[in-house]
Amino acid sequence: MKRSNENVMTLSSLVKCNRIFFIGFLIFFTFSFYVLFAYSKIEGFYLLNPFHTEFLNFLFIYFTYLGDGIFCVIIGILVFIFKDRTIGLLIIAGYALSGIIAQVLKYFVVEARPAVLLKDSTYPYFIDNVTLHNFHAFPSGHTASAFALAATLCFATKNKNSSLLFLAGAILVGYSRIYLAQHFMDDVLAGAVIGIMSSIVCQLFLRGQIMRMNFFSDKNKRNTIINS
């Protein structure tokens, strides 16, 4: 690629370079879409929570923190310092944009969470010591953050096969929100779309601007930088 075009990124080129990631997300989206339209909100929640174990409780209680804003910022700072400044800033920007969109929607969409809609049900898997929130479920902020982070890392990695690991991690964060009775499927799917779209927007509109900043060295001006 010529130097004059090295900062150019289009949606078609982004999709073309990350086919595996987008195909994987399409499969996840299709399954989620099926659950939403084949079942009611509560029926879908039961479908996705067929059983709980102590091990899974422990796993998802901590795994869900991978979608926490603090975790995303820490990853962004570490990448900025030790690997690549451009990608570090894109991670933080993607998280910030997805977080703003999610919080604005939460403010205007007062959607009840499972703790409210299932309070008079026989649902047996509420987990001890997990704080359950009542409203502002839509969309899932943890899922949005996780998918924004995963997408940015996928777009940056040279080994595109490893992008499935990032995607799988984000999907598990989303599922953890359902498992822990914090969200329904529609909340998670919306969060996933917001996260990926936020990362794409940052790639298309911020990446070139960041790479042209004078304090970035030439070694940071690459399309893909993470050796996986």
C-alpha cells in the first residue's frame, strides 16, 4: 500500500479483511434474532438458562467483569504503552462511544430487568451475593463494552483466525449477563450491535486522524499491529 493511502480505511475493506469475525458475528446475530422472535422475552430467558452449577456460577460472576469499563480502559492503556498507541486509543475510544450510546438509551428506555419480571415466578437460579438491578436493562452496557473491545482487537490482529477467540470472549460476556439474571436476550443483542458499530465508526473516522498525529512514530502507522 502506498504511503499516501496507508491511513485510508473503508467499510468494505474493513469487512473484507475481517471476514471470519463478521461471519462469526452473523451466526451469533442470527441465533439471537431467532430466540427473540421465536420465544417471548421470558421464554427466551428460560431457554438460555436451562441449568446452573457452582462452577458456572463462579465462572460467570468473574467473567462478566471483562465487559466492565475499567477493564476496557486498562487494556487500552496497556496496549497504548507496551504495544501500539493507535490501537490503544482506538480501544478507549470504542469503549467510550459504546458506553455513551448505551447510557443514553438506558436513560430513555426504562426497561425492566429479570429481577422485576421474574420476581413472582418459580425461576430457581438467582445467585446469592449477586446484586440484581431492577430497571434500565436496555441495552447491556457490559456487552457493548465487550464487543467494542473484541472488534477493535480483531481488526488489529494479523492472525485473523484468532479473531474468533476475541468474538467468543465477547459472546460469553453477553451470555454471562443473561446467566446472572441481569439482562434478557434483546438487551444483549443490542449491546453487541452497539459495541461493534462503535468500533467500526472509530476505525473509519478516528484511526486515520490518530495515526497522523505528530507524536506517533512510523512504527505505529500500520493497518494491523498485534502479532497473535
